[in-house]
Amino acid sequence: CPYCYVRKSSERMDESIGLRAMEQVFAGARTNGFRRVKLKYAGGEATLHFRLVRQLHERACSLAQETGLELREVVLSNGVFIRPDVADWLAASGVKLMISLDGVGEIHDRQRPRKDGAPTFAQIEHNVDTILLPRGIRPDITITITALNAPGAAEAVRWALDRDLPFSLNFYRQNPLSLSRRDLDLQEAVIIEGMRAAYRTIEANLPTRPI
């Protein structure tokens, strides 16, 4: 995504670092009187390194049993590389899935294309409708609002509501890696109009869960 604050590279977390970090998180939580730990597997794209995610999850489950702490986990994904075996593991493990979706169709593709510029929305929609939902997996949809996609915020919200998916609306924050993308900069009138349209869509299609 063009607004990510993580510099893109081919680097990946070493397994030993992940395991040490996991142990420190649980040790710190127990020492300071916390009752639960929430882990978010993010990146980069976590589904490209799913073997490591599974390994860290297994260790997290062991640590949760050893410490008596409640464990919650979520995988943050662009939704493009969700395969049936990944979905089966998510369903069996109880690890939640969060998918970044910044619009419907061309609006999403303009903001979140593949590295080679190819579109991604159609693949995400396919994966949600034919792989995730049939397995009972209802991913959280996270929508980041920029000047580019604010006019399509209502359509993105409607897409999530039509599938009864929880969603959140977030605002783009400029960072050192996105300074060259001035087309993302929030424009007050555009943002207000887009958000009001999104709220009208929610009002007309009220979900059954708190929002």
C-alpha cells in the first residue's frame, strides 16, 4: 500500500527473533498483571510467510497455557494470497483475519495494486466469497480513507455490510515514506462528503452488531 510506514524490502523476521519476542511479551504481561495478550501478525504481508505464523501461533498457545493468560490473535492481510489451506488453518485455530480493503473495483485497485501494478480487488472479492465465507470465516475489513478513495467510502462500507462483515474506517496519516504521494493528502471537503455518504449507507443498512 502506498501509505505504509514500513519500508518495502525482501527482509523477513527470523524465527528465533519471533520466538524471543513472543516470550518477552508473555513475560511482561504476567509481570505487570495483565490478563490477556493480543498478537497481530502483520508485515509486509503475513500470508506470504504463513509457516512462520503457524510456528509463532503454536508457541503463543503454549505460553498462554503456561502463564494462564488469555490469548487473542489476528492476521492482517491484503487478502490477495488467501488459499484454501490457509483458510482451513484459520478456521481450525480460531485466529481472526483482518483484510485491508480501500474501495470497490477500480477505487481499491488504484490505491492498493500489486507490486507490478496489476489490480487486486477481484481476487480479494473472490477469496472472501468463495474461500472464507463458506468456511464460516468473517474477516474484519479495515478501510483507510485518503483523498483518492474518500468518494468511494460508502461503496466500500456497503460491500462489507452486504456480507455482514465487521469493518473500521481509518484516516490516512502522512509519513516519511509517503511524502511523494501528495494525491493521498486529506482534503477536508472531500473527506467530509465521503464520510457523510458512508454514514448514510450505514444508517440505511444498520448491522445487527454494535458499530
